[in-house]
Amino acid sequence: MGKYFGTDGFRGVANESLTAIHAFRVGRFLGRYFARGKSGRTRILVGKDTRRSSYTLEYSLAAGATASGADVYLLHVTTTPSVSYLTRTEGFDCGVMISASHNTFADNGIKLFNGEGEKLEDGVIAILENYLDGGTVPLATGAEVGCTVDYVAGRNRYLAYLLALPCVGFRGMRVGLDCANGSAFMIAKAVFDALGAKTYTVGTMPDGLNINAGCGSTHPEVLNRLVVAESLDVGFAFDGDADRCIVIDERGRVLDGDAVLYLAAKGLKARGELDGDGIVATKMSNSGLSRSLLREGIRVDYAEVGDRFVYEEMVRRGYLLGGESSGHIIFRKYSQAGDGILTALKVLEMALEARCPVSLLAEGYVPLPQVRRAVHVKKRERAMEAEGVLIAKERAEVLCDRVLLRASGTEPVVRILTEGEDERACAEAADLLERALRSAEESI
């Protein structure tokens, strides 16, 4: 992780660690960097989620980019995967998404994509970080000054793409959607309605302050209650920028990203569409995923946490499926990024093709007991190296099979994962680590 950019872009508290000035300078850099060696205009695509601060960052970034000579196409409120898709298919030089994903409304972020719709390369990010620390680029003048273009039409093209993906219609299906009061609040319902489903929604009344607040993929219990109360066939919970999807089956059971990877891998293999008979997961994935897929003749390889690392490993191995337990699922045949709505469409399509409820698709996946915690720690790396934490980790490793401590790349937290055959022992191990981290935070 760099000084500003973590595993998923530049993220921080809006107007504190991420300000309008940062956004302006990011725009200035992008407008000039992507103009190098070009004979025509630099074209930058920009989308945002529903946070109140997204307006500030969107317009600041656009001002910086146009001042450097780029034309900026504004999608307004849209999903992160739509920015990735349209950057690639509409010939933009780069794409920008203003979003802090699953974080609370006070945070915001800047995610960057190259012209192929992939997360921007580390080498370019390193140059950008140096520029943010005091670099200079020339201002455009005269006819070279850029302009902004209202590009809502691009969002409609993405909708049309999603609608063309399923091979079956959804008529008669009763589907719950939790849009997290975020980017999917209009798009997801429009897609499922157009495909014939009867939709029931929550999290579709954003006010700028309620994104991810007690709803969405980080709070699947809200959608769980809706699915059970209305006897729905399935529910899909997205996060603030709709690049994650958590599934609720017809019984009300929560299927996290690992369970979705399991059922998707089986479904793709049955179709002959799982190149290499393997998928990519991360070290945070449940070990039960590998055990369960091995019985189906499917290999699991691992990447670092972050959908960009999953994608890179998929490309390296030639795999078409990968993802994270948090709900980032990448179907590489269709997208270069995690896409929550696309994932939902593929899950329901697989259930209809198999003529079975969603719960049966996941039958055979046997996760090991896990306990996860997120401990707020400002100086994460120092806390993780504290003597008390290292001792607690050694004790925790005696109690369970697997122990992970990871500094989040998107929030000021240390993530704890304990896993083993005994859930009570996993909880005890997690308690040990949490106490040690809190003590270390106080003493640093």
C-alpha cells in the first residue's frame, strides 16, 4: 500500500484525509498523463455513488482533469463495474469511480481504471503518488482546455449489456434486492424488472447519509428478513458501489462470496466453461471452499486480498472465475471487475437452468467454523508487530487451525480471522487477539 492508495484506490474520511484538493490534483495528473503521445483529446469517464461528499470529489476531479486538457464524461450515480465496463468498451483513456464501497457515508474514495477496464497499474499509481506530494504538470490553455460531457447514455448502455447476459427470462421469480442506499438503487431493480422478475426492495432511498447504514452486503440480516417474510425465491444484497453481492437463498440462509464461488464453479464446470478446472480465491476464504471444490474436481488457487489481485491471478492462470468471501465475484468472460448485479444475474440463471432452488446449488459446500473481527486501530502495522499481539497470535494458533491478522487496505482496522473445527475455540482465539490489539493501540 502507498501513502494515499490502498488495495482499492485512494480512500479516507471526506474533507479530512481525502479532500477536494486531492481530487483536483488526481484529475490534473490523469488529464496530463493520459494525454502523452496522443494526437486527439484525452477522454476520462467518471462515476460516483450516493454519498453527499461524492459531489465535491466528482466536480473537483473534473475541474482538475479539464484544466489539464482532458474531456470528462460524467455518468453521475452509477456502479463501479459500469465504469470498468464502459471505460473498456467505449474507448476511454481511463475511468474513475468516486466511492468508498462498503464504508460508511463519512468516508469516500477514488478508484482508477486503465483503458482496458482494469484497476490502474501500480507503476502509474506510484507516479501519481509522487505528484500528489508536490509534483507539477502544465495547465492547458486556449482551445486545449477540456470540457465536461453529460454521459447518462453510457449508463443505459451498461443496463442493456446486463439485460443481454441471461440466457433465460426471470418471469415468475420473486426476487429481493437490497441496494444499500447506494449505486444500485435504480439500476438493479430496472434490470430484474425488465427480465420479468417480481422485485421486492430495501435500501433504495438514498439521502447522501444512509449508504450502507444497517443494510446492504455488510448487513444481510435485513434482506434475510424480507426473503423469509415474503417467501421469496432469492435475495441479493449489494454494497455501496455494487461491486459485491451476498446471496440469501429461499430458506433465508446467507451465502457469502465463498458459497457463491462454490455454486458458480460447479455451474460453470457443468457447462464446460471453467477453463483450467480452477478458480482463484483469497487467503481470507474459508478452507472449506477448497475442500468442497476438490470433491468436484475443481482446484482453488489463492491471491492476496483485493479483487484487483484476484483478477491478476486469474489472468496469470487463465481462469474465468474468482472472488472473495466479501462478495466480490469476477466472471472474467463478462467483466474485468467484481460486479454485484452481474453476479446476481448469473446465480439466478444457474438456478433456473438447473431447475432447482438456489439452496440446492450450494449443496455440498461445507465451510469450516470461522470467527471474524474488525478492530479499529490507527497505527495498524505497528500494532500488529507489538509484542503482546505476537504472543497472543502464538496462543491463538494453538487453539485453532488457522489464524490471520491483516491490516485493511480500505479502512483503519485490523481484520482478525480464526478458523478450525471447534467454533468455541475460534471465538476464544479471536477474543485473545482483539484484546491484544486494543491494548497495543492504547500503548502506541
